[in-house]
Amino acid sequence: MDNARKVEIAELAGIMITESGRNVISRHLTQCGAFDCTFEIDPYKHAFRAGERSSGLRLINELKDAVPLEYNLLLKERNEQ
């Protein structure tokens, strides 16, 4: 693992270690539709929503890779709301 990756993981851990940080990330994932279906009849709306969701899915993959325990805690806290 290179130095840049270690810095990225440390930055994510710094955000995800606090409840307020997890809340910010959870809101972002919800707002970009990461947990929703993107289907729309209108192809332009569909493309827009799919692009937003893709951003959220990339963040989810990053969280799962870098801070899996904190990501699972985020999901638990999200389900309790």
C-alpha cells in the first residue's frame, strides 16, 4: 500500500470515527440515491440519476475497503432512524 492510499484511509477513518461524520456520509449517500433504484422512463432523467448513484456507489466501495467496521456501524445507525 502506497503512502497516498494510507492518507486516504486515514482521512476516511477520521470522518467515520464520529457519529456526526457518519451522519454526513449517510446523508450524502441518501441524497445521491446510492440505496435506491435509478430507473426512470425518461432516458435523460435516468442517466442523471444513474450518474448520481454511481458517485454514491464509489463512495460505498471506498468505505467498505478502507473502514469496513465504521461503514457497518453507519448502516446500523441508518436502519435505527
